[in-house]
Amino acid sequence: MFHVLLISDATVIIYTVVTLLTIAGLSVLLFFAIKKNYLQEKEQKQALIVGTFTWPEMVTTITKYTAASEKPTYTLLYVDIDKFSQFTTVFGKKEGNELIKTVAKKILSVVPKKSLVCRYKDDRFIIFFSSTYKADIVYDYGKDILKEFRVGLTTFNNVEIDLTASICMAQFPIHGKTLDLLLDSLKLGILKIKRNGGDDFFVYSGSLVSSVKDAEYSNELSKAIENKEFRLYYKPIYDRLSMRVIGYETSTRWENPELGIIEPKKFINTMEQTGDILWIGQWGFESLVGKYLQLKQKHESVPLLTFKLSPKQLINEKMPNLMNRLLKRFSAPASNFILEIGEFALFAKDTMVNRNINILKKMGFLIAITDFTTEPKNFHILETLGIDYVVFDINLYEEVLNKDNEYIRQFLEYMHDHNKMVITTNVDSEEQQQWVTDKNLTLVIGDYYHQAVNGVDVLEIPLKQ
């Protein structure tokens, strides 16, 4: 009897422990389920209050829409409220959320009911228009939203809040073959508007309606990628005083089987729009690193190699790591490459661009700016970002060949005083050559000195001429 009681007591204890553990486990699961449900309800409640979709809902809707058609098309409007952070700094985040609701109502009062409005992030909205709405109709809606913002908002504490918006329009698949690439196009458009002060509407393509020809051209480029029809071409960078080749300026050519060699200006912008520029960038840099190894076998000292970074590469946070992996794979030093940043004024205040430039500098890359304004007020940018070279296109300053330009004079003095180098490009004539000589510009590129050559012929160029 005594043993039976012991067994019974032990059974009760075990049963009690198991029960408590089960209850505890269920409680934890219930807690997380309630928390998850609460967060979902909170998000849905917010969306219902402002009358918009959440971003996950928008992504799901767009994914279903594109999957339901063989050749889907749609248009997005990206609405970014100007200087919203200044408002929340003064009034607080709670009032900022209330203002967002008012903003959403303004947008919803303009767009048709069949469009979808999504609160993308914080003070940004994305509006979806199916192929039912032609580009010119969406354009009108974008302009109407801009006007609605300009009316003004009377809000908290009887204070009138004068908010404006930056609005960009882009189309799928012309301006991005995936939703992510389309968003990149929209963000670039917003950056351009913000750079000019905001309160404006911009069509990413630069034209109202993208033509059928543009779409066909985009398809041709896709086939060219599959068929590997792109090549890097090289133009020597000369030290004019010693006539030594100190580097090569590179550019991409499309070797079309029917049309022959096509210059980059005729296809780069299209590839920038569709997102194919990310592929061409990775392919181009990998090819360039491979050429470095060939030049290393040919010459005792390898000339510098330039590579142009596109705007979409500059705002891609993965780009520095991709380039670093390529360097490690080929055991090539970053210090032998000059990365050219074009359209720099567009990104002067963008944090991702500055972050990427800083990372690339720390990796050892040399940085050059192209299309740089020579106004003295912008000189500080060269120091802030540690720029090594300025690529000076002589064709952009043709007037200075015949008369002195004060900005040019101050620019050249600044570069000299701060030990920064100028690479003068497109020196094609005797007159232009004389101008760079008079200005004591030593690093030059142009047909006057040497035309661009392919990857095979570049190995035969002597480094001293």
C-alpha cells in the first residue's frame, strides 16, 4: 500500500508538471499569436482609416495582375511629401500620423476609385493604375494631385501647414522589368525633383507616352544581353607632357549583327530605364578586371582603368560588395580603377550615394566626377567626398576656347591648389589641343591623340608615344 501511494504521488507530480509546461507553452504561443494578430489589425486599421492599401497588399495585387496577362502593362505614381520631417520635428509624430490621414484623403479625392492607393513608407504613397488608364490620363491625375497639394492644408492648433509634394510617374515594363526596378526608376525621378526644390511632377522617361518603338528596342536589348553582343572599348588617357599612356577611358559598345557598332548614348538611357543597366554594370566591371590581368601580363606597370557607374548602381546598396568580390576573385587592386560618377548634381544629398562612395573610397578605388559644374559654390563637394579626379568635357565649355571664363579659371586654380587632377575629354581638334596646352592641363583624352579601340587592339598600344 505504501508503494502504491508513492507511485500515485509521483504520477500526480509528473502530471502536474506536464500540465504546467503545456499551459506555459500554450500561453507563449497564444501570446505571440495575439501579438501578431494585434499588429496585423493595427496595420489594417491604419490602412482602413486612411483608405489605402498596405504595401504588402499592393505587392500581392500587382503580382496577381501581372501573372494574369501575357503582356501586362501598368503605371505607378510615386507621391513623396516635401519636408514632412520638418513638420514632425515641430509638432511631433502623433500629429504627423494625423496629417498623413489628411494627405491620403486629398489623394483619394483626386484619383479614380478603380486605382489603388498604397501608403508605401512614412510620408510616401504609391498609386497603381491598370492598363485601362492610358499614360496621358495618368499624367493628368498626377498633375491634379500636385494642384491639390498646392491648395494648402489647415491643420493643428489653427496653424496652416503649407505642404507640397514631389510626384513621379513610370510605366511597367518600359521603365522597369520588375516591380523593384520600377521603384528604382521612380526613386531616381523623385531625387531629381527634390534636387530642384520639390513641388513638381516628373515623367521618368522624359516623355509623356512611351512609344511602341521604345518597347521593341528594349526587347532587342534583352536579346543582345542573351547573345552577348556588348563589348568594352578603350581610349588612352595621355599625360600630354610625357606622352605616356597613364590610363584608359572605357565605354560600352553594342555590336549589333545588322546595324554594326552602336554608340552607348543610343542605348544606355533605355537600359537605365529598364534596369538592365545593373547587368551591364556588373558585366562591364568583370570584363574590365579581366582586362587588367591581360595588361598586367603585357606591361610592367598597368595603366589606370576607368569605369562609369550608372545612377541605379549608385543607389544600389549591394553594389560595393559585388565589386569587392570581383576584385578578390581576380586578385586585382581597387587602386588601379577610377570610378566615374555621372549626373552628380542629382545625387549630391542622397545618403545611399554618399554611403556607397565612402565605402568604395575605403576599398581603395579612385573616384572621378563627370559633368561637374565649375561654379565655386560647388567646389566643397570635391573635398567632402574625397574626389580624386574631375572629368572635364571640353565640348561642354566650347565658349572658353575663344574667351577667358572666370569660373574655369577659379576651377583650375582650386584643382591645382588642392592637388586634384583634371582629365580633359573629347580633345579632337588642333584648336582644342592648343587650349588645353594654354591652360596647362596635362591629362587628356580625344581623337586628336588616339581613337577608341576594342579589347584586343588595346593590348597593342604602346605606353610611350
